[in-house]
Amino acid sequence: MNYILFDGTVRNALLPFTFTRPVADIRMGILTIREKWENHLGSTTTTLTEEYLSEKFPMVEMEENVMINASFLPNEILSEMVKNLEVNQAIFKGEDVVAFFTNETQEEVDFDTYEIIEFNQDCLRLEHTWDIFAKNDAAIREDFELLTEDRISQPIPKSVNVIAPSTIFIEEGAKLEFVTLNASTGPIYIGKNSEIMEGSVIRGPFALCEFGRVKLASKVYGATTVGPHSVIGGEVSNSVLMGYSNKGHDGFLGNAVLGEWCNIGADSNNSNLKNNYEEVKLWSYETENFAKTGLQFCGLMMGDHSKCGINTMFNTGTVVGVSTNIFGSGFPRNFVPSFSWGGNAGFTTYLTSKAFQTAKIVMARRNVEFTEEDAKILEHVFETTKKWRNE
């Protein structure tokens, strides 16, 4: 069967992360949503997403297809239901479509003509940006079970101080010596060719993905995910770095999400709790206003290719767009539009010519090419976010 993941109704609620990727390519837990579905289905997937993203994330349509709402994370029961879908059938959870069967001759889909199969079990769903960290505990646990079933971990080195070793899994090529791993609070997954440097103390749930690094004497609280080729240091709590991002020095990052190709300067910190302990509000791209999160702890949401200089201070519930460059003393405002350059003293527009030049240098350090597709996507983001920069 040909499986196609589509963005669904939550796409705009997941900005700024979905400016540069489909919903399916958000990392939550150990894997991206796409990787979760492909593991459960035993099949590759393609994507139905925004037109400007479709060159990099194309859709492959065949004679018969199953469309899957990427905001729903798979589990064993749901994935079996999806695999068993037949012609003219659709799976719904409440009012929301989870998956449906279609063919290339259909000009439109009318669910009134479909046999509706109700999915009444629990599953994780990604509906807001803050879900990425708030539901990361459950997501790591599910991915850990999926990835380690019937497999044997590499041995834990003798110098490692360990609690609950049965819920620690170390992949081939990982390096760790003289560190403390406490998996009594949740599983710890250490990916291929990753490294945890000496003196680091980690509490699960925790995921260190392929080629990730934890620097010397880091303090890490669950539920935290360090995506592929990402680096953390200092103090990190309940945060997700999607991939190729760095928070390599002292300073605190908590209840936060960083996209790809982000860099947090030395001694930078984010607040994750308001002084009056009230509910945190976050900027909503849908309403163009600040939305209630229902959370008391909520820190920083930072889109792809954004950077901050040393000693940057982020207020509770700060949203930073794509390709921003923040520096200087004081707190920048708690919504920084994409392609902004500056800080507390004010912002100017970060021109694409300069932003692309930096992106090429940064990506080349990891042997990744900044492509024409990447440039077109970021050009589109630049144009569509002008109204928030007050140009």
C-alpha cells in the first residue's frame, strides 16, 4: 500500500516549526512522526503539504493510497487499523479524520459516502507547539519500546554510575565514561555514534540521537530529546532539539523546543516560569495574538536557523521565528518574527542574502548542502512573515 502523510488542520498551530517542514517531520520522542509511522507500517511514506514545501517534501500518488493525518502519532492498535483500511473506509477519532483510503481517480473525498471506523483508544496527538515538549515523556517511552524490542543494548561501561540499567539502551558506536544515568524516572536511549562526556548527570526519560553530544558536566532532566547531530551543555530540562542544533555551553534551557540549525550562545538562559506563577501564554500565528497554553511551565520556541548571542535572556513563553539573529543585553520581546536582527534595543530585517550566507557556512560544517530548495522555502517564509516585522 502507498501511504501519504498530510498536515491536517493543526499545521498553522505548529508554526514556526511548520514554516520549514511538514507536520510529519517534527521530532517528538526519539523519532520524527514520519519515522514512527514508517516503523509501525513497515513502509516508506510521502507527504501532502503546503505547495512551497512540496519540492523538498514531494507526494507520490499511486492507484490506491491511504492518507494519514500526521498530527496523530501511531501506536500498535492504530497502525494495524490503518494497515487494514479498505476501499471507501475512513478512521475517525471523534470529529477528526485519522486516515482514509483513496484512489487516484477520486476528484474529491466525501466522508458521507464512506464507512466510518471509530478509533476509541488513546493515542498521542500533536496539536500545539508546546505539545512537543509537554508530551515528550510519553513519546520517548513509546519510541523506546518500539526501537528496542527484541534487541540487546551495547554494554554499559564500567565507569558509568547507573540506576535502573534495564531501561537504558546504548546503540553501536556510542561513547560514554564517568557519567551518571538514572533511568528509574524513565528510559534512556543513547543513539549510534553519540557521546556523553565525563561528569554529566542525566535523568530519564532521555533520548540522545545519532551523532548527538552531551558536553562535560552537563545536567539533564527528562523528558529531553537531543536530535541527530545536536549538542547540549549546561542545564537542560524537558526540552526537544529537533536536529543539527547547539546549546553547547552553560546556561538553562527548559520546557523548550529548538528547530534545526539553531545555536544558543554561551550563558544564555530562558525563563520557564512566570514570577507570579500564572499560566503562560504563547504567540499564536493563527490568531496573531497570545494564546493560553494551560501550562505553568513553558519556555522558548525557536524556529529553524535562528541564533542568539552570549548571555541572551529569554522571557517565559518566548516564540522566535525562522532565521532570526538575537543579541545584546536585556530581554528581547516574547515574539520575535522570522528574519529579525537585533534584540531588546530593537530589530531590523535580517536580509535573505546574509541569512543564506550564514546558513551555507553552518550547514557545510556538518557536511550538509544548503540547496536551492532550502533557499526557495526560506524566501517564501521571508515574504509571508513581512507583516510581523513592520517593514
